[in-house]
Amino acid sequence: MTLNELLVEWSYRTEKGYPNMGNPSDILILKEILEKLELPTDILDEDEPEVTVSTDEPQEEPTPEEKPTPKSSENEYDTLIKKTLNVNEIPRSKSKYKYPGKGGSTYMEQVSVGDLPIWQALWQAKPDKKTEKGVETAGVGKGELSLYWLYNYSNSGVNVVEGRTGDDPDLFFNGNGIEVKAYSSHTAALSIGRYGADRENLRLLATIFGIQALARVFGGGGTDKTINPTNFKGIDLIPAFEELEALLEADLEGLSEFYPIFGQISKNIKNVKDSLDFKSARQGGLAMGRKFLKDKLGRKPGDGNFLVNLKKDGSMKFFGVSFATIDSDEDILTKMGSSQSAMKLNFTKTFG
């Protein structure tokens, strides 16, 4: 491979379309390319001059009176660690910690006694919001910086890169998504986050629970305001599908000639049938619940990746997210739900 071909390959695989030696993710990509070519990777040592390849417009050469400002390779998290610990050089963690990679099973880890003081010192540290100095950045939770330091500055063989872009996971371990939570219990239902971006699922849930509410009104049962697309238990889906199936037996097309609203109801039910494969109310509830979970977990952390729950005392539980497990779990609806537009799942009961 010529130098030009290497640069083209490197640029193609970077997120922005051009590499930067100040970005740890771009450095990792280059190392992977060099390793495949069996070329030395020590050209990337930190004491070597930094080279940045960019598609930005070329900068003018500095005049003799000007001195170029040296660029720093450290990211926002590195700067924050130094600031929080009041050090010039980031200390390395004293122990090695397990990370099996993509597809690994659920496991526990514990921060060693020697690493616990720094773990706890970084526990609540957050970078300043970029648009408003002094305001904490949204999306950086407790323990996230602690975990970043613990694995990135150790001999655990893990390159850690921050996420926080769009609907990305919180961190990336060797390029694999890691979603970070900090609940007091590993066995409680954990929030996966809000799902406003899942517009298709919200439309399906609105139809399913809307028909159920309509049936209750006509049946004299009133309405249940607690069951709707943003507040429900997984098991609520089965009785909702029972009402939907009952309505399927009605002549909605005939009724639409007199009441146009039934034409829209018929169209919405058809959309549910086309989107979900089911032949019974139970199958429909399971199909909706599984789709609801997998669409969200597919983005963060991703099938085969990990969601980790951290405690300040150093206890860590890495849950191996598996779509195969979700699809084979006939009781998955008893382990999931939604509260105020935030999806929740009991990861211990689901993934062990």
C-alpha cells in the first residue's frame, strides 16, 4: 500500500471523513490499518511530532514574528481529569480490569482498593457545557469519567473514547458502545432513556393504546389515563392487543361510509398489522415490546455491546445486551415498561 492509499483508507474510515492525530478514535483506526499491513505502530508514540491530515482550507505559513501554538492531543475528559485531580500528568490505574469485547456475557467487576480514591474523586466530575461556560454538560452521568479513567489509563488493553454525539452510547471501548448508568442497585429496573426519536414506535403504541381506550369508553369502562404510549407496563400490551383484535372483526370499511373516523381507525390497524408479525394478542404484545426495546438498544449500546451499572463503592455490573435473548424470552413483557417517556428494563432479570 502506498502512502496515498493509506491516507485514503484512513480518511474513509474516520467519522468526519478526514483523520486527526488529536482524536483517539482516529489514532486507533490508523493502528488497526498498520497492524494489518504488519507495519510498526510506534510512529504513533506521544513523543513523536503530531501530524494532522485535514480537508480544511490550508493555513498561511507563520511569519518569523509568529510562533505556531502547539496542539494538544488530550481530549476534554483528559483535561477534566487533570483539573479535578489537580495534577499535570494523569495517573494510571493500579489494576487490570476485564473487558471481553463484543458479544461477551454479563459479568461483575470491582474497583481495587488502590484505585478507589481516584474513582471516587472523579465520580461526579462533568465537563463544562460548551455553549455556556460553568454549566454542566448534559448527558454526562455519575461515574462516567471514573470509568473512562479506570480503563483508558490502565493495562487492561482497552482504548476508551467518549461518545455523547447524537444518540451515541456514552463511551466506546475499542470501538464498541458502552452505555453507563449509576443506580444504587444492580437488580432494579434501569432507564434506557427517552425514545422521542422512535416516531414509528410511538405511532404504533398510540394506535394500540388509543383503540383500547376507545373500546373502554364504548364498553362503559371509562378511560385509564395511566396507560398510554409514554406510561405503561409491558404486560399492558396484551390486553390492548385483545381490543385491537376484537375491532378487526368489525366491518370498519362499512362503518366508514357513515362515520369517516372508522376509515382512519382501519388504516391505523392495518399499519400495526403490517409492522408487526402476530396471530394472537399475546404474540402482538411480545412483538411490540421486543421492537420497542431493540430499536432503542440497537442505537445505544448496540446488540452484543454492554450497558454497565456503576456504584460509587466501585462495584460494576456489565450487562451483555443480546437481541437473541430478548427474542427468546417469553416473559420479557414483565421486565419492561415506560415511565414519563423513558424506557425501563430490568437488566438483571433479562440478561443475568
